[in-house]
Amino acid sequence: MEAKVLVIGAGIAGMETALLLAETGAEVYLVDKEPSIGGSLHLLDYTFPTDSCGLCYLEPYPSPRFCPTFESARHPNIYIIPYAEVEALEGKAGAFTVKILHKPRYVYEEKCILCNRCAEVCPEERPHPYEGRLSPQKAIYKPHLRGIPPTYVIDMDYCTRCGKCVEVCPTDAIDLNMQPKTSELSVASVVVAAGYEPFDPAKRAEFGYGIFPNVLTSLEFERMVSFSGSTHGKLLRPSDGKPVRKVAFIHCIGSRDPAIGRGYCSSVCCMYTAKQVNLAKRRNPGLEVSVFYMDLRPIGKVYEQYIRRVQETPGVRYIRSMVSSVVERHPEKDLLIRYVAEDGSLREEPFDLVVLAVGFGAPQGLEKLGIELDKWGFPVTKPDEPHKTSREGVFVTGAARSPMDIPDTVVDAAAAAFYARSLLTQPFSSPYPILTSYPDLVDAEPRPGVFFISCPELSSELDIDALRAFVYSAYGASFYALEPSSDAWDKLVEKAKAEGVNRLVVVPCGLRPTLEVHQKLGTLGPYEVVPILEEAVAPLRGDKAKATQQAKALLGMALARLLYLYPRLLAKISADSFPPEERAVVVGAGLAGMTAALSLAELGYKVDLVEKEEEPGGLLKLPRVVLDGIDPAKTLKTLVERVKSNPFITLHLGSEVARVEKDGRGYLVELSPGGEAIRCGAIILATGGREAGTQQYLKGTHPRVLTQLELERLLKESSPSFRRIAMIQCVGSRDDLHPYCSRVCCYNAVKNALLLKEANPETEIYVFYRDIVTFGRYEELYTRAREKGVIFIPYTLDNKPKVEALGEDKLLVSLKEPTAGEVKLEVDLLVLSVGIEPSDNASLAEKLGVKLDDFGFFAEEHTKMRPLELTEPGVFICGLAQGPHFMEEVIGQARGAAFKAALYLKQLRGFPETIATVNERLCSACELCVLACPYKARFMDYEARVARVDEGLCRGCGICAMVCPNGATQMRAFDKKALMAVVDAALAS
Amino acid sequence: MEFEPRIVGFLCNWCAYSGADLAGTSRIQYPPNIRVIRLMCTGALDPIYVLRAFLEGADGILIAGCHPGDCHYLNGNYKARRRVAILKEILKELGLEEDRVWLRWISASEGQRFADTVKEMVEYLKAKGPSPMKNPIL
């Protein structure tokens, strides 16, 4: 069977899926229709809720490394196929044949040296794909920053074939007659991660996009507030370049709009708009901002607080309204927004700039894959297997499945990786055969060498002989010039071996060494890559003397560090000495825990499933009514059967975690009662949640006040009939007690209302809400409920509905409403939508040394990029332990967490390059390092009275070496003495 | 000849160094007055490096790490912030110019911000003149 996977789309979802799969030893083809990979990753300098980049967190290693784009490009198991599309998919799961169409780039990747001369002479312009009309590009252009591959490409829609670029190209890299090519790949499974198609707002002409220059899409505005964008973070009007003083954002452009066939909610626009408001205010604190919205949908754990903070910023107004049109005023080109306000009045207001929050559409071209698509173009999936398409072996993930934000996409990618991997038969293996050891150089004579890959640009702009003389006279280093070629790295390694060089300084031309090259260099000795092209040649172009001077300093700094490392820091070290424990513990046997345990078992790992109750099931055991989603009762039955019969799973019922101990190999988990101790390498927390209690609105005192779950029990057990029912949303949610949105309550309320209406159309149902948060496809249900006659009445935190008892079986619900005046309803049932609360996690968190967030859920390592990981390496979360989620989301999380745990169990521990070491002679056992270490990698050996390093846990940050008062703790590659030498070299003139 | 300040930059591996690298690879122009030294984390910056750099003739020191909340080692940048604050106090007590030490947060995507910061610092130091710590009396 083919051990290969095709991932279609190299955005956040695709790259993450590919990286995760590649880390398990699978080979991945990563196809993207754009000339370089990255998708919308490169668009987003800032992401909510942290308002900073941090996308480099996305990689799957236990240590933080780098940007996922670079990792994908460097990974030995990932084959990037840019600028290509899937033409056809034949065969079946396990043996697919994929036809790929390679679009012509007109520039040879291997020849292009990125000198930009072609773009300088090109006379034609095209609109920039990100900056839009704000900053046009030449017809021959370099893909976005950090693009992989960075090679130039010609847009033939704009090229006139004048041939000027061909004339100036110094390396003959341009071929205007390049033809499209096709190729075939054999793969076992396919992951569709094709992302989204932003809505084209020109289709909603009343907003004036494409007609009025000062109407932007949210993507264009995103670039405007980014430092790397067209205006470098300045807010300027496209029409006249004047600073923007008053800006309006309009929500739901191309979302929640059945009239144009887009009846779903795009799920992410509310939050990205809030972020853009925040960034805009940061760029220009005096800016006046108005946001026109229908409902706010802060569906993540910390989003409610974020959006509230934005709303409370001075100068920011959120206006619940329906915008009818945007018109331009002459001659100043201001924009007049006409809208219907909450009280029903028609109003007008002028603005300098209008930003349209465009929604996400389904990606194009999916029909070629032979999968069933829904009416919006998204692949059809089942609720209990939300990543499986109608065709076996083809999986879908990220925004291509349903519009979603980055944390959900990251979770989705892990789930898709799980499915795609489960079709491959070969076991998990590490893709790095060489990253296991460093050579022993303790007694070796230092032999420094500078390896200079002399591309024409470097050799023409620098005095090479002067550099050669300098490194020899100042550092005794030999100087080797190499021709740039595709096998330059191999030649370099060969040369270094032949010459016995054990301290390497490498000067690459334009491109960075790949991960594989890094590993090869690492086997030779300590090395440093010096980007002389960027740091000396580019800024001082034309001044050969100065550029050479700068290059000397850079080489000197690199050599100084390598030569001044203490020999004892160069002892042989092998990551093989920490074989991980290949067993996992899952805490909690609800939907999340059981799914995670079964997934791990499916990947071949032994699992101990710990449940504090006497029966597994958790919230699945509650009686529920079902409309279109997962049936909890059926799911419970199958899951329990499968868990109990699985030979890899040991179920510990009525047990709790009593104690956790930890070392470089993993954890020792002790259970109570019984005192059984389990050695494991990874822990998944699936401790679940519960319906929050409340005493508001006569709950607990009046028999006709129920929660939604109590209503469902009633509906399940009998078929009661009511004349008039009121529901109140957000009871104890999104307030000071639970300052987060529980995500599922609006859906549940709408679902229950629909079921009640179906059973008895005469029943009147009134839903009091703050915002109806039926995101994604759930929006359709909300539309259906309104069609069926369910009445929705908005209320606010300072104007809540009032409830009085009218005897035993009646209640009076009243609300002051801006349009209808005072609403008074006599109802015979009041249903409260109370939120989700986490279980009591505090003591477990303390035992594991992990943190809880402000609400009592486990705090992820990074809310955005690592939503399944905790700060403790090897500990993962899924389900309600992480935050409120739908059942189908919980399944994805559990699959993802299981996959990540499996990956972690296989990973080698230890990071030889930068690990901390202790000179025991100097250690005074003061324990400062133990206190400072963020990873608990430092511990005391009280017998020997020295501090030690658990090399399996050390991540090499160097913080312990900094606090050590005696210089006893030293970093392998960043020793203090060496760094002082670097400082000296930096300033030696 | 115009005074050209010499700056030593201590940048963390994950954010600021990548940001500087991005400035380089995307050919964003910035003055060549800075010599960049890579650290794994700004939390591992020993103030002694800063003092050494001043004694060796640096006119300014730029320390740059991940934005608050984004440290790849959980909280190293906060440690750096505290440490730099104390270092500045000490420099002030010694009568040395603490405004020659800058601490900035620069993420891996902020190549432009890195370039702007270097430009701004060069301008600032040009206006301020050479560092008094270059004086051999010290």
C-alpha cells in the first residue's frame, strides 16, 4: 500500500495537517493553487485574541521552532507542489491516482536569484492579491513575504510579452514560452484543506465595493493595519491618501444572506472585525469607529471578554442595525451609510472609509474530487464523522469543511491527520534519522572553517580575498568558496569532512538551508549560518569596502562564538538516551475521553481510561432530544461497547488521579482508590463539563421554570403540550459570573423550539436573546425557526426580562422593548438556557502542574495555535475540559488530541543543540535554576548537593544559565564566555 | 565625518531574530549600524553582555523579544523586562545614559517593525552623540 498522503491546499489547515503527518514518517504531497504556499497565514500579521503573530507556534514539535511555512518547506517528508491544481482523482481509498496540472510560472525556480531586476523593468501592473488596489504589483512579481518558493512568477493576464524582463535577467531564468504540464501521483488518502473563497462584495452592489474607492474589504483593511501591508500600518484613504478619521465596519457581507444563496454564518467575521477595530484604534487612538452588526457571535472561550473590551474602547460604537446602502458624496468622496436602527428608524451617517466584513465561501474545484457537495459547495459529512467526505479515503478539514477560525482549524487539522494516517499501514516513525547525536569534540583540536557559497551577487559585491585573509589571521579559519548549485550542501558537507573541519561557519546565498542540511551540519560540529547577503551586501549595495567590513564583523562574530565554547560543552550527547514510555492515560470517559482512547488504540497505543463515576458516558448519559445532530444515546451505546471490547484499553471505573510524578521519560500516574500506578508517556485530559446552575428567574422556586436540559428530559419522557412558552438565553452566560459564550445554548434553544413547534404548531414560543449565536450551518436552523413562527425578542444586560409567578402553573415575563414598547407575556412554561461550566479541575491541575484559565477550564499552551496542548509537554486536552463545544467538535478535538499524543509518544526527547549542562564543581546548590526553569527540567540532587538537568525536558531557553550566580549552569551552544567573545567581535573594528 | 552610532542587538531566536531575518530576506532597507547577536530567549540575556558591549564601544543596545504573551518559553520576555528595568536603574545610578538601552517587542512577521526600530534608534543616537562609556577613563 502507498504510504503517501495528498493534502490539497497549503494554508493553515493544509500545512498543519501535512506537518503532523510528515512527523509520523508519512510522505506528504502538499499541493497549492497559488505560486507559493501559506494561504491566508501571510495575510495575518495579527490574530485575535493575542493580537500578535505567533503563527510559528503551529508546528508539531515539542519545542517551539519556526514558522509553519518554513517548516513545511524544510521538512524531508513534505513535497511542496506550488501553482498546481488537482485535475482528477481516480481509484479508491488506499490506492488513489491523482492527476495534477502544473501551471506555468514562466520563471525557472532553480535559476532565479530574486534580484528583482525583472520587476524593475516590467511596464505592466496587476492588482495585488492581498493589498488589492492599494498597492499594485508588476506583471512579473515575487509572491508575498516568506513565500515558499520565493521565485518570481508572471501573471499572463497582464503580461504583454514585451520581453524586457528576459533581457535583464542575469541568469536566463525567464521563459515566456513555458507550457502547463501534468503529472500523476499515487497516494493512499487525500485531505482537502482548500480553505475558503472570500465573498466578492461586488455581488452586493448596494455597498458600493469596486465603485467607490473608499469602500474596502476586510482583507484589504487587514493589510492596511499591518506593518507589512501597503501603507505600513497607516490608515489612509485610497481616494486621496488622507488620514482616516471616521471608519465604519459592516458585518455579514455575503453571510446569513439566503437571498444570494449563502444562508450560513461565516463564524469568524465578528471576531476578526473586533480585532481590526482594536488594531485600527492602536494605529490611530483618535479614530472614530462604528460597527454595524446584526448579532455578535463571540464563540470562543476568551472572545466574549475580547469583544467587550473592544466595545468599551472610547470612540468605538457597536450599532445593532440593518444597513441598506452605502452611497458616495461628491466631491470629497465620503461615504454615507443608510441603515435601520434598532428602534426601527431609518438613519444616515457619513464616514471616511467603509470596511466590508466579507464572509467565507466554499473553495472551488472540489467537484473534481468526486465527492458529494452541499448546496453551498461544502463537502457533505456526517455529524459523528465530521471530517469524512462521501468518498472513502477523502477527508476534509479547516474552512473547506465549514467556515472556522484558526484555533478550530488547528484542531481540525489534527483530526484530519488522524483519519489520513489511519489509512496508512506502516507504524509511526521519526523522519529524522540523524538528529540523534552530536559528535564528541571534547579533546578535538578546534578546526574552524568558513564555507562560502559564492553566488554572483556575493562575489561581485564583496572583497573575497580580504575576507579570506581576515578569517585566517584573526581566527585561524580556513576559507572555502563553493559554487552555487543544487548539490552545494552535499559538497559542503563532503569538503568539511575531508578537511576535518569541526567548527563551521556557513554563508549561504539567497536560500536558507533545509532541515536536513541543518542536521547534516550538526553531525560535523557546532556551526553557524551567517546571512551575509541580507545583512551586509543588501544594505550596503555599491559600497564594496563597507560591505566587506560588515561581512568581516559578521564572520568574526560567528567564529568567536564557535571558538570560545568550552570544550566540555561539546561532549557527545545522544537523544536516544530518553526512550519515551509508549502508553497513555486518558482522564474522563465521556464522549471526548472515550473517542480519544479509541483513537489512540486504533493507532496502536495502550491506553488507561480513568473515570471517576461507576459507569462511563459522562454527559452522553443525559436524556436528549435530537433534530439533525448526533444522537447521544446511540453514540453512548456504541462507544461503551467498543471501549469495553478493545484489548488496548484498560478501563478504570470509580477511580481518580491521586498523584502524578514526572521525569524525562514521561509520567507516573497513581490512581485512588487502589493505589495502582501507571507509567505513561502522555496524558489526555477529558474531564468534561456540566450545565451551570442558576437561581435567576425563579429557577428552583417555581415548578414551571426549567433549564433546556430539563426540558429535553421532559420531552423525551412524555409529550407535554403547552400553549405558550418563553425561553431566556444567556442565563448566567456572558455575564460577570461566566464571562464567556457557551456556544451551544442558542442552537439547543432553537432546536428545542423547532421540535416543540413540530409536535404542536399551535404552541407559541418566544425567545428572549442577547445575540443569537447560531454560527456556521446552525444559522439555517435559526432561519427555519423564524419561518415556523418562533418569535425572537432581543434584550440587553441592563434591560433584562422580568419574571413573576402567576400562581402554580403560570408565569408573567415582561420586557421593555424599543420598538414594541412593553412586552408582557403570560406563559405556562419558562425555559432557561444556562451555560456550560467546567468540572472541578483545580486539584487535577495542581497535581499535573498545569494552569486553569479564569473560568476553570484548562488553559491551553496557546489559545490560538496550540488549543489541544497544555504548558506541560505531553499533556493534552479535549472536549469540555478545554471549553464549551458541540458534540461533533468534541469528536474532532478528541481525534486531534489522540493524534498529537501519539506523535508525542514517538518523539525523541532532548535537544542537543542548545541544552543546559552543569559544571558540578561550581554549583553551590542554591536552587535558583530550579526556580527559574519554566519546564521543570532542573532538579536538585540532594545527595551530591548539585543541581541537575533532565535533558529530556530541557528546551534550551538559557534562563537557568542566566540566573546561575556561579556560572555553573552553561548552555551548550550559548555559553556566556562565547557570547562575550561575540560581543567583542561585534564591536572590533 | 558624520557620527555613525554602533548598535548591538540582542534578539531572541523565535520572534525578533526571525523578524530581523524577514527584514533581510524581504530586502527591507535599514541602516547597517546594528550588529545582531542571537539568543534563544531574551530571558537568557545576562546584563553583563550589555555592559561589556558598552565598554567595547557600543553607542546603543537593542534588546528585542516576543510580544507579551507570545514568549516561546512561556515567560522569558517578562523576565527580560524586569531585568532590563533593573539594569536601567543601575545605569542611572552610575550616571550613565540608560536611554541607550532599548527593549522592544518584535514578532517574526514584523520585519518592517524591526527595520523601523533600527532606523529610529540610529536617528536617536545620532542626535544624542557618542556613548560616554567609550571614554578610556571608565
